[in-house]
Amino acid sequence: MFRVARQLFRFRGLLGTLTARELKARYRGSVLGFLWSLANPLLLLAVYSFVFGVLFRPARSQGIGDGPYALFIVSGLFPWVWLSTSALEGSMSLIANSGLIRKAVFPAELLPMVVVLSNLVHLLLAMPVVLSAVLAMSLLTHTVGGPGVVMLPLVLLLHLPMVAGLALGASALTVHFKDVRDLLANLLTLLFFLTPILYSLDFFSGGQNRGMQLMGWVVRLNPFTPFTRAYQDVLFFGRAPEGLLWAQMALVSLVFWAAGAWLFDRLRETLVEAA
Amino acid sequence: MSDPLSHPAPLPETAIHVEGLEKLYRRTLPGDRLRTLKSVLVEGSLTGNLRREDAIVALTGIDFTVARGEAFGVVGGNGSGKSTLLKLIAGMLKPTAGRITVSGRVAAMIELGAGFHPEISGRENVFINGAVLGLSKREIARRYDEIVEFSGLGGFMEEPVKNYSSGMYVRLGFAVAIHTDPDVLLVDEVLAVGDEAFAHRCIRRIEEFLAAGRTLLLVSHSLDLVAGLCDRVLWLENGKQRLIESPRRAIDAYRQEVAETEAEEHQAAKDQRDAAGDSAAAASTTASSGADRWGSREAEITAVRLLNAAGAEHYHLQSGEDATFEIEVRAAAALADFVFGIAIATPRGIEVWGTNTDLEGYVPASFAGAATVRLTCPALRLAAGEYTVDVAVHARDGAPYDYHRRALSFTVTAATARQGGVGVYVPEHRWGFTGDVRWTGEEI
């Protein structure tokens, strides 16, 4: 797992170049070009505001306060999109570039990493949209936002190894089993609903129903939950996440990175033969 | 080139050392994938728990050392393990057993331009490709003009490479790889692509590279190229090391075996044809048996051989060596009108030389039973290449008894590495220079 990290550091210049290339290639041939990175989150926010603000107002919104529900959703949703897109695109990254791996001496770990980083850039470009909306809402006397937002870079930095570990592991496994991609797509859909993105964790507290309590524990044990809560803390509530949450994030990130990098390293020699 | 700052510690004298190398590939059996994965994850090896019969042996028992500054060639048929060996030395594959040490900066040309991204410009690809090969952005920027000039693609650098022709792809790929200034260059059959002018430029560049004391490992089917560039040659056969020798000896041995194999195949095909021909001949004495052989068979050629100076059957000659063409003929009944002829041509059908007994003034009297006809050419000075031989026995008016086209083929190699040149004939020759003409390198 140290080898993966070493390689990424050694080829950091190339990693940057390839990420820039990926971003450029994505918007090649579109009229708005890079503006889509701003337009996409803006449109998504508009859709959610319309659905949850106008079409139907959810009855239960415990733990969200009086802030707009759509804003609560996107503060957890955008990071989730980063994670799930990185995992899915990352899983195919080695196969899509098999020519590079088989016919040239190429540090393969760069390929899933490029996916992770280019999607991180998309997330970062969505942040101004979310932050402006939060600022606008707080000016409209909603109780959203606050100084805790300065913690955002720290949360992102802590989240990065987890996303990278996931993409690395998935990419190496997919070379041997194309099934990983489909499995992952379905698993991520399930996990999306088991992560408190569309609802708050408080949704489960105080309920007498055994089933609800059980679900509450499943959601709490979901490794994606601490990150989602941290993003909601810093973006939506504008408060610093509590110490336990930091510890959970650090632990989850370390485990995911270690597992992903270990898996990649173990499968490294087989990639040239099987990709 | 020998800037002490760029190489603070002198590189060891041994550039590549390969010891007891073995590489197995796992046969891909359906339903075997989980077992494969388990073995990889548990043992960290694709072939750890592999039974011998489930494996494909790509290479086994390979041992050699390449000294710094040496040009080392690898020859062998398809599937002999040449490319696997190169990928192992490049570090792309992990050996199943044995050890490989390579010292110095390595650049591998396996498929030129393999790392190019089709959507982006040639210019950006140069930077990415250079970075993949281990150069920093600044180093590439410094060499950029040189790379473009060498590739000869000055006008196309801003164009996405998907619009490049395959030749342009290769040219840019070679230009980047050679300009990374490697200590050890691994080349896999890439010089065959691209036009001839560029191929020559590449070879010249590689010669300069060697002159600077760098190390080359060249895998190629072009035996002339290997003979021209390399100091020693490894012949691989079915993943095993047949021999390591001077290029002349290794390539001669290799060619001899290829020729023997071909002769066997040729003979087998001929036997088959003759078997078919006999039945046809029974029906009509004038029927031909295949496009390469025709005639009435009043006289029949029963064997054709090429003998070397020692009188041994040999289908591989060195230019200037003695050669004897031997034809065995049998007349069905006594003949009073007969001519023996022989012609040498290139595989493309260019006649090199042909003659017959009639042209040279032999007036036939009688020929009966079996006979052996020999045509000896002392010091046959053919240029390096492949040749075919047509033999015939016919009447003086040209009516064929047995005309046998491409009855045998043989190869000729240059007598010395210095003997270059193109064409089919190498006259005795020497150069002379007067005036202020100087040459670098050793005197001839």
C-alpha cells in the first residue's frame, strides 16, 4: 500500500497533467464547456428545491431545523456523487486504458486516481453554488450556515483517501471480474438510501418501533455516514463536526485506503496480463 | 553525455542481468477466475499454486548478462517468448522464478505511441508520453524542439493524434522514447513500421545511442537488422534459450534451422503433390501436376539439392561461398534431345541468372536411366537475401519434359557486417578516397 502512495507521489506531475486532460476532454465539443461544472449543480439544486419545496413538503424533517430541505440534501448529495462516480468510473479505468497498460510501461495506479481527482474538481466547482445558496438562505433569516464551513477542506482531505481506496480496489478487481461494476452500481444505490442524505440521523432517534431502531443502527454503522454528517455539519449547519465524527472519518478513510491500495498492489502484476 | 553531474555514481558494468528466469502464464479456463483471484490475494502470485499442466511456459531457464554499452539481439519464431522477455526486463511483468536486475534509466519501445491519447494534440501527448517515461515537464520542454524535428511532424503538433496516420504515430512515439535519454533501451520490433527513410533515421539514431556507450536490447524478426546492430544474439525457441553467440553464428544457426524446417514442409507438400501428380500422369503423359511443375515426364527430376563447399546439403550460404546445385534426373526411355537448365530468382520473381546446357554449347547425344547433374558456382557472390531456384529438363526446342519452378529456396547472408548494399549481386569491390575526405571510427 506504500508502493501505491510512492508511485502516486513520484508521478504527481503526470497525475496533474492527466487530470487536466481528463477535464478538458470531458467538455470538449460542448458550447458551455467548463460552465457545465457550475450549471450542473445549480440545476440539480433547482430541481430538488422544486420537488421538495413546491411539489411536496416532506412531513418528517427532524434534525434539519428550518433550513430548506433541498439545501440539506445537496450538501450530502454532491460529495456522494463524487464518491459513487469515482468508484464506478474508476472501476472501468484500467480496462478502458488496457492498451496503455499492456503496451507501455505505465504506472497503472494513476488511472483510477485521475478519475477520483477529476471528479473531485467537479465537486469543488459545485461548492461555490452550495455556499452561495447557503449564504442567500441565511440572509433570508433561515438558520443555515456558519463559521464551521472553514472545516470543509479538512473534511475533503480526510474523505479523499477513502474515495481513492475504493476506486483503486474496484479498478484492480474489475480487471479480473467485470461483474464488479454491476455489483458496485447496485450496492451504491442501496448504500445511498442507507446513508443519511435524504434524511437526518435524528429521524431514527426517539422511535419506539424496533425495526426503526435497527435501521438506525445500520445507518449509523454505514461507513459512508460519518462523512455525510460532516459535510452536512460544515455546509448546512455551519458548525464544526464533533470529535467522535473526526475519529470515525479518519478510521474509515484509513481502512478504505489501506484495503484498496493493498488489493491494487497485490493484483498489480496481473494487470499487464489481464487488462 | 558523460556529464559527471547527471550520473553522480558511475553505472555498474553490467546493464542487464538475467538469472534462472522462468515465466509461466496461467491458462484461462472458464470458471477458474475465483481460483485465480484467490491465489493472487493469498500468495501474491498468479502462478503460485499452479500445477505445471495448467500453465503455459512462456520462458524457462533463461540466463544471460548484457554488459553496459552492448547491443544484444533476441531472435526466434513467433511465440518463442521474445516479447515476454522484453516485458519482464522492462518490469511490466513479474517473473515466476529467477532474477532480473537492470541498472540505469530504462526506456521500452514495445508499441510506439501506445500511451497516446487520441483526442488530444500531438504536443500534449509528447508531454504526457515523456512524463510516463520519467521526464519532468522542464526536461521535456527542453527537448521538445528536438523531438518534433526528429519526428518530422512539425506541422501536425497541434492536431489531435487520432488524425495521425499509423506511420506518424510511430514516428512521434519513437522520437519521444529516444529523447528520454535512457541508459538501457529495450526495443520490440518497432522499427519495421514507418517508412524506409524514417526507419533508417531510427537506426542511425540507435547507432549514435550505442556509440555513446548506452545499452540496447533489440527484439526483431529482421535478422539483417539484428546482424547489423548487435554484438551478441540470443536465439529463443519455444521459451528456451537455444544459444547466445555472435550475430553471425546465432543467425546462421537460426536460419539454417528455419530453412531445414521449411525444406521438410516443402518436401512434404511436394510428396503430396507428386502423389497426386502420379495418378494424373497415368491418365495423360502431358498433364502437369500443379502450376509450379509441368512437362511430359519423358525425363523426370527426382531430387534437387544445394550443396556447400564441403559437399554437404545446405540451404544457407554466405555471400562469396562456393555453391553446387545438384539435380537428379531419370529418363523414362533413352532420349537423344535433352537440355538441363537452372535459374536463380528472388522470391519476387526477379531473375538473377539462368543458364542451360544448350546455351553453353553442350550438344546432346544420349541420356538414359538415372543421372546426376551438378552446376558448381565457385564464389557465388549474391547479395544478402532470399533466393529461389527453378530447374528444368526439356527438349532443345523448349518442349518441357519436366519443368520445376521454385524447386528449392536458400538464403544468403553478407560475408561481413560491413558488407551492406542493395541488389542481388556483390561484385568484388573496394573504396578509395583522395583529397581531404575523413571518416570517424576505425580504419577499414
